[in-house]
Amino acid sequence: MTTRAGFIGLLTGLVATLFLMYPLAVAGPDASALWRWIAVFAAAALMVGGGALAGRRSGAAQPARCAALGGLAGGLAGTIVFCLLGAAAAGLAGAALPLAQATDEITRQRLLIEAIAATVRQTQGTFLACFLGGTGLGLLGGWLVCPRRGSPKDVFDKSAPQMALNVAITAAPAAVVAVTLAAAVFSRLADFAGTQPDAAALIGSILDLPLAVSLLLVLLSHFALTLVTSHEAQQAEHLCGLDEVKMAAYVGIGVAPVLAVLLLLVNIQLFSKPLVWAALLASAGMSLKSLQILLRQILPRRASFSSPQENRQKIEAQWFGTIAQSNGPRLVLLCIGCGLAMILPLHVVVLSTLVNLNTLLAAPAAPVEAARRLFLTQALVSAGLMTGSAALLTGIYLFYLNLGRWFNRRNARRAN
């Protein structure tokens, strides 16, 4: 189910980007307001349609799951639009400040801080609009196509890769890393702003919004991991599958304490912010829930499964699980999903903003021209990171797949 919803969301994001490309990237400021509104409404309609298609094609029968899969497709589509187009459009905010026309160094420093704050605020705000807007539109589309009569039971294809579980396992640590780097990077920028007179009001704009966005991603990924862990613990049919669910529970348990320790090491002053405490408390609640799932669901079910008796089979189960029976193309799809989950939190929170700042502020004499180059730069960086992470994981897992198959054949020959 999740695989189809994710694939549909990816395609929807690419098509929506094509609709928005002319008024934002090609025509730019010369595009009429009518063209802009037409493109925006077309992109919104595409996300509703993508959510509806994801809800229908995923095979979900429960209304809540159908709507959730539509929201997944819409959120992914909105994120793709942001990465390929929206981040660069947001970076245009920094070009509005004429740094090159400053008459003295104090004025230039003040304008520089305002440009940094405007770029950070606009970039993060645009991501929230794309992601939350796409999620909401996708939810609407998924809800519109959900069954209205009765509540038939969903049927899960257990031969398909565990996309939801593996992506959630990847996304939660990736979001924690994104929070840590966001706190480190934007704390430095806020400290730089604090050295200038009359800049106290801009410090919050530089640090608080990226921190809030990254913490939101942590909570969403942690929540998804908690739900999926409980669901997969009930669906597991053999010991190797349950061991993977057990690993997911360990990841869920560790999110809150690891996040707290990393934030403490990066900047202890962050704990004076109510937002940080609220996020940590919510994450701690989900970590405790994961501990409960481990103790009450996973470990008792694990004890009920029989383990391999032969030593070779024990070694294969311990090191390779059931990967020898995996389907190669489906494993590649799983790697693509995990690759996106691995890089997207870091990119949308930190890297996209840094690309905007570097491109715009490195050429203050011609900020508008530099801003126009942002569209190409952001698209190349985004596509390169997503492709690179997916290709890296694919290479690792295909090597592991072939190694597992070789070990399985070796065991079979020795058994005969």
C-alpha cells in the first residue's frame, strides 16, 4: 500500500513542478498574476487527484487508512515541489535587500542580517506551505475515494517489501540528525545576528522557525514509526520479520533520549525554549509507547516462534534474515523510498536554506541575477542528493541480497 502511495506522490510532485515551472522559473517576475494563480490551482488539483489515486490504487478499504495514504502521497508531492522549485522561489526574498548599495559597513551588516532572516523565514515558510498544503490536499483526495458503505477489512500483500516500516526506521533518525544540524547551523547564524545592534528581533526569525520545522518532522516520523511498529508486530508471521519489527521498536525507544542528548551537546540554551520542551515530552511519550509495544507485543510473540535448529540456518537467520527470498526490483523500490527518507529532512531544513544564502549573498552586487540561478542550483542539488542516496542504498542492498542468496545456496548444497 505505502509503496504505491509513495510512487504516486513522487509522480504527482514531478507533474506539479512542471505546471509551476513557467510562472516561477521561466517567466519569473514577468509572469502575470493570472498565470501564477492558474499554475497554483492546477498544482493543488493535481495533489487532490494524486491523493485520490493513491487512496484507490493502494487497495486500502478502511477510510482512515485510505485518507492517510492520500495524505502521504500529497505530502511527498508537496515536498518534491519544494525541493525542485519552491526553495528557489523562496530564496528570492533575500534579493529584495540592496546589500551593494549600503553606504557604510554598519548599514551593510544590518542589511545582511535582514537578508539572512528573510531568506531563512521565507524558505522554511514555503516548505511548510508545500508540505502541509500537499498533505491536506492529499488527505482530502484520499477521503473522497474511500469506501462509504461498511468497513471491509484491509488485505495486506505480505510478499511486498515492508516499505512503511523501513522508511519509518530511516526517517526518524534522519529527522533527529536534521534537528541537530539545524540547531548547530542556525544557532551560529543567530549568534552572528546578536552581535549587531538592534538585531534582537531577527534572532528568533533565524533560529526558531528552522527549529520548529525540524522538530515537527521528528514528531511526525516518530509518530509514524510508533504506529507502524505496533501494526507490523501484529502482522509478522516469522521470527526474522519480527526481529525487524523489534529493531524498529529499539529505534523508536531511542529517538527521545538521543534527541535530548544531541540538543544538549549542540546548544544547552535551546532548553530554555518551550517549543523544545514540548517536542521532547511528546517524543518521550512515543518512546515509552514503543517500549510498551516491545514488552507487550513483540517479545511475547517472538517467544512463540520457533527458531532454526541447525547452526547454518541460525547463522543465515541472524545475518541475512529472509533477504535471499527478496525480489530484486521490489528491493530497489524499497531503497528508493528509504533514500528519500534519509536525505529529505536534512535537505528541506538545512541544505536548501544554505544554498539560498550562499547563492544570494555570495553575489550581492547582482542579487536578482544570482537569485534566478537558484532554480537550477536548487534543482540540481535536490535531484543529486535524492538520486545519490537512493543509488547508494540500492548498491548496498543489492550486494547484501546477492551475498544472502550465495549463503543460502551454500547452505542448501551442504544440507544435501
